[in-house]
Amino acid sequence: MRIRSIATAVIACMMAASLALAGCTQGASPAKDEAKASVLDPSDPVQIELWTYYNGAQQEAFENLVKEFNDTRGKDLGIVVTHASQGGVNELAQAVTDAAEERVGAAAMPDAFLSYADTAFVIDGMGRVADLSGYLTDEEKAQFVDSFLQEGDIDGKGSLKVFPVCKSTETLQINLTDWEKFSSATGASLEDLATVEGVTRTAQSYYEWTDSLTPEPDDGQPFYGRDAMANYLLCGSKQLGHEIFRIEDGKGSVELDEPTMRALWDNYYVPMVQGWFSDQGKFRSDAVKTGNLVCFIGSSTSVVYFPREVTVDDATTYPIEFGALPNPTFENGVACSPQQGAGFVVTKSDEKTETACVEFLKWFTDTQQNTAFSITAGYIPVKKDALTSENIEAAAKAMETEPTNYLVNLPATLETIKAGVYANPPFEGGVEARNVLETSLAQKANADAAAVNEAVAAGSSRADAVAPYLADDNFKAWLADLDRQLSDALA
């Protein structure tokens, strides 16, 4: 199949330069680094507590590494690490915020915790975050993929306040079995899915093809969906050369470019109300499992949830093959995909405790440990020498149970990252503003698609039912409402 050819070609040639990017942030001298490490004393161990949102296999893998560190490197240095999972991402962020604000009943701040930049920015505003830039030498910093390390500079002053430990992006994940049926009948090519507009055109073609398979009119099937709408709007607008937020000195302002937003609208809202796209299920992989979608864009970590079979009903199931392609780019845009994955934030304390945290994080991000954990957790490692197909594939194939979907998705992940990834800097009101982006277009598209379907079920043609929703006034009303909601969030 063509997808295998693409994957083979990518694996063969990708990352030849191991993503080597020029330049690194200024850091401590070797002498200073040695001086900091000397505060540790094996005869007087220091205990550090880490909070994460890891659960299941991720939690087990992390705790195994914590034990390994305590028995080896930690024992040599005099460091004992303990770990507690706080549930999910949101629960962890709330627990850390409560601790930082010293709310009644809240636990004491951990010594380090997993965090995205937005939450770290809030905690840093309380004066509770340590700057780790002085704990790493220039040589140590140069080992990390530059954009991963730069994301931790949340104040834009050359700091390191979020230590990268594993990352992800988005890929286009496909039910190849049902794709092949469609492709054989229509001549559709996987190459058509390289662009955002190509996905939209292919979705229309799929709807029309499935509609033609039955005598009833207007009963075509959706082809595509996506998770994380905020990523679509933020990265899509950046691809087209106009960022939604202007960020200066930790403050954001809204800048909605109408042609850019229209392109985003035309390639999500319009196909949604036409029935070509769908957002069925809590996650789009749920709709793939029921045969209601052929493909979706989701986190590269989500491949572990991609179904192995489609369940049409209690009596009908069939196996499917998984495939993956790089995240699509607008035809006239510059490649830009989300850079995702929380890092560790070290709580500001004393030099000995901060040093102990950094020593664990440096050990955890060494190639062997970091590659093994990243594969188990569905992520990719953060150092240049580890972020190669050769290193990751070798480590994955050496595992007791080979992570098949992870390996199929790997070339698409690496190509997406190589093409260009982005994480917008944090700013005041950024969490609230992202929530607006996550819901505004998605909720309107879903509600209006449901209204169109109701009209069709009542006897209207789809063309007549959808016409009012395709009017310019509808787009402009949404754009004005989005501007208002974002401005309120930032206020």
C-alpha cells in the first residue's frame, strides 16, 4: 500500500541530521554546575516529592524508573524520589494551584510537578517556580531539541522554568481498510490528505460516494473529524501567517484576521454542516470504532486507542488496519503543528532540593531512560540523539510487547515535528482564552449540523437545509462573537 511506501521512505531518510537546530540558551559554566552538584551528600540524603497526572501504563513505567533511579544514581548522590499521581491533567493543575495559594485543606507544594506552560505561568506569577537555567551547562542544554527547551522559557528572559521530559504533536490517523474500499472505487489518493483543503475535498468526495451506494438521497457518511479544536485554530492561523494572539510581556491581545478565520471556517464549519465531517464520540477514535469516521487528527499519543476493529452492531464486526500521515498544512501555508507534552516544574525552595530535582530530571531525560518511557507512554524523547527513527525503532522492537501502532505512527510524528511545531507562549488569561477556542467553533458547528440533519429528516433537501448556514452573515456573526468571548477571557 502507498501508506507503507510513505512510511518506509520516511524511516529511511528522516532525521538524518537528527533534528539538529542551531543555537542554545546561555547556561551555567561547568564549574558552577559542579558546585551545585556538590551540595548533595549521600550520607545525608534529600527526599523530593514529584506530582504527575500519569495513570495506568504511564504511571507504572514512571514509578519503575523512579525506583531504578533511587537504587542507582539517586543512591550515589543521596537523593530519594517519591511520586504521587493527582489524577488527570486538570486535577493536577488544580491541586498545584491550591497548594501554591495555600488554600485550607490543600496539600503542601510538591518539590516538582508536571505542568503545561500555561499553568506554570500562573504558579510562576506567585513566585513559586525555580529557574533551572543555571543548573545545566551549555553542553547539556545543546543536547535537547531547541524548541522543546525554549518552551520552558515562559518569561522570555532565557529562563528554564518548564523542564522538557517527553513531547508529542498531532498526526492524521486512518482506518486503512475502509480507506482502500473508497480509494479503489474513486481513485482517491493518500497524497490528497497532505493539505487541509485536500482533506475537505476528499471528505466531500467520500460523502458523495457513500450517498451513491444507497437509493435514498442525502444519506452520505462523514469522512473526517478532529480532536483539540484550539490546536486547529491556533496552528492553522499561524500556518496562514496571522496569529490569533499578540503576546508581549506576558499579556495577550486578540488579533483576528478575517481572511484567515474564513479559511479556518471553510475547512471545518462548512464541511461539518454539510455532513462531510463529524465530531461524534467523546474522542474521534470512538467514531472510527463504530465505522462512522475513516480518519481523524489527534494527538500522536492517542494511537494506542486506535481501534483494531469496527463494530457496526452486535452482530457485525470486522478488523481494520491502522495507518498514519503527517499533520496536514494549508495549501498556501507554512507547516506548523502543535508542540505538546507537559514538562516538570521545580518548586522554588533551597539549593539542595532544587539540585536534587534537576539531577533526577537529567537522569530521566538521558537517552536510554527517556526513550523507553516515551515509547511506553506514547510520546517521543526530548534529546536530539534520542529523537531519531533508528533509536526509537530499535528500543521499541526490543520491548517484550512491540508497540505496533506507535511504530506505524512514528514516521508521521517525526515528519510533522521536522516540518515545524509551535507552542504559543503563556500569557494572562491564556487558559481561559484557549477554552474559548476549544469550544466556540466546535459547539456552533455541532449544533448547526444537528439542525441541518433534523431538517433533512423532516423532508427538506440537504442543499436547502444547509443554505442559511453557508451565508456570509453567519460567518461574520460567529467571528464577532469569538472576538467578544476572547476579549472577555483576556479581561
